[in-house]
Amino acid sequence: MSVETEKIKSKNYFSIDSISDSEIKDILIDLLKERYNLKDKDIKEIIKKSKEKEIFLPVSIFKNDLSTLEVVIKYLREDYHFNFKKIAFLLNRSYVSNYNTYKRALKKNITIITSESRIKIPVSIFKDKKYSALEALVKFLKEEFQLRYSEIALLLNLDQRTIWTVYKRCRSK
């Protein structure tokens, strides 16, 4: 009988709901140690790496005539080869709307051109449905990089008055 099974039996658990999160964590760590002969240091490294799975987009992809959301979905679909289910999870948006957005982007027949940039955009900023994709992008660039409206406008190929309006709308939300 394994160590984790003995722990569960010794505590007389009748259902998984009666086990606390910290006890589940301890049981899983013991299982990893026993089964894969891992040390605490190895387990900490695995946990650290699992948290680093953020996907970053180069800011250069937004400099075209597609909408922000079209660019994100098209890039994730074509460059990362993600299916629409994965994209829906990453963006916290429905599968159907992602599919329709991608089809709309394809009809425009625009190729996304990427170039090296010091600015990388995390995909997770688009998860908050409180903001549109453009609002989330402008908010991120303004607040994280302290860029001026004119600099953001150059990066996104938009008018700086549009950027000002979008950011003002973000702040009011």
C-alpha cells in the first residue's frame, strides 16, 4: 500500500470533500516523491515552471488593418496552431465567437507580419471581458510601459486621438 493511500485511510476520509487543500497538496507531493523519486527542490522547480506558461505576443502584430481581437485569434491559430477550444480558454471568450472572428479575419486576406520588439503582450490581458480587446491592449501599454498616446498610436498604427479615447473609456470603467 502506498504512503498516500495510508494517509487517507489513517484519517478515515469518506469523501474527497472532507480533505483540505493543504492535505491534498501534501498527498500529491508525497506521491511525486515516492513514484518519481523527486526531492523537494525538484518539485518546487516543477511548480515554478508550470506557472511560467504565459503566452506573449509581439506588439508588432497589431500594426495592420485587422481588429485587435482578430489579430490575437489569427496569431494564436496560425502561429501557435491552437484549436478554437484552447483559444476560447485563453481569452475567456466563446468558441463560436472566436471561430467567427477568425473567419472574418481570413476574409480580409491580411498577413500578420511579426518583427522583433522589446514589448511583449501577455495573452492573459484579454481575459477580462470588462474591456474590449483594444481597451485591454491600450490599458496594458499605457500602465505597464508608461507609453505616451503618440507612442501607442505608432505601435498600433492608429490615431493618437483614438488611443486617448480608448484609454479614457478604460479608466471610466
